[in-house]
Amino acid sequence: MKAISPYSISIYAALHFYTQCFAQEVTENEQQEKIANIHT
């Protein structure tokens, strides 16, 4: 099957977008925790 349905493409794109946002959010939280640990 070379033809990929637009439905599966949209699911993959949404999943990729979600994982990118989640990964960025996690790294920001980790940086904030490191800063908080330095100040305490």
C-alpha cells in the first residue's frame, strides 16, 4: 500500500505536534526546577 490516507496523515501530524509540545513543556519545567534548586 503506497497510498496513505489523509486520515492517517492527520493523526500522525497531530501526534507529532503533541509530542513536540509536550517535550518542550517538560524541558521548560525541568529548567525551572533547576533554577529553583539553585536559589534554595
